[in-house]
Amino acid sequence: MTLELVRGDITAQHVDAIVNAANSSLLGGGGVDGAIHRRGGPAVLADCRRLRASHYGKGLATGRAVATTAGLLDARWVIHTVGPVWAQSEDRSELLASCYRESLRVARELGAKSVAFPAISTGIFGWPMDDGARIAVRTVREAVDAPVAEVRFVLFGDDAYTAFERALAVAP
Ligand code: ADP
């Protein structure tokens, strides 16, 4: 399995599955979510609305993941996952780890070989970048399995990139 870091925009990636840092409504938002819906086009939203009308009437729970078409993105699927909002008063690390684990489980079920992740929860949801990077790298190393052979963290900005570099440098 190769684990790589890329600086850039996750919506510009060519992979089998792009993971979206979605919100529980599945109906779009800011950050990665907004960019994915803008670039993926109306087919992504239409699929999300179908999910809301069927098995996900109340939306997607924090830590869970579900796939839709990738629409106009250069990928086959978008895997939507809902990260936890960071809280000083409560340790929600297990929910953040669950996002990576569940997304990889969905990717495996789909037969995806390559998966791109953003730094889930580290934007609007306020998770400290170093800790978010540590949880991301550790969980992906533990959870990745065939047929997923390539995981790419796509990072916006130098802070995110260097945090993930530090996390990768820690021995597995
Ligand atoms: P969350 O609500 O889970 O915090 P955000 O989308 O606000 O999700 O941010 C998650 C991380 O993704 C942040 O580090 C943010 O800087 C980064 N980010 C925002 N837009 C993009 C993009 N187009 N490609 C890659 N990373 C992005």
C-alpha cells in the first residue's frame, strides 16, 4: 500500500474515490463539501437527495460514510463522511478515526483501488491540525486493506502538509 501526501485541491485528483468532509445533511456546505458539489455538479447532489429520501432520512451520522456518484469529478465515486466538531470538553478522537475507517470500508466494498482523503474536521469543524493528521495517518495505516492500494492525503496549505509529514515520519 502506498500512502502519499499531495498539496492541492482534492477536487482536482484523479482517483477511484474522493472522500468528502461532508455534513450530516448530505446536502452540501462549505470547504471541501462546497468544492466537491461545485465541481462534481448536480449529479452528486441528486444522489445525496436520493439517500436522504431512502436510508438516510435523518442524514448521515458522525463517523459514518456513504458513497455516491462522483458526477463530473475525475473519479468514480465520492465517499461522504461526517467528521466530529472538535470539542475542548470531550474527546471525540474515536469518531474522527471512524471517518477514515468507515470511508475505507466503503471504498473496499466498491472495489476502489485509490482513495483521496482531505484532512477531515480540521477546517470549519475546528480540529487541531497536528492531532487530526496523527489520527488520520495512524487509522489509515491500521485500516487499509485490498483492493485499496493507494491512499492520498490531499492537503490545502503548508500547515496541513507539514503536519501530515510529521505524522508520517512516526514509525507505524
Ligand atoms: P470540516 O468541516 O470537516 O472541518 P472542511 O472542508 O472545512 O471540513 O475542512 C477540512 C480540511 O480541508 C481543512 O484543512 C481545509 O483547509 C481543507 N480544504 C478545504 N477545501 C479543500 C479542497 N478543495 N481540497 C483539499 N482540502 C481542502
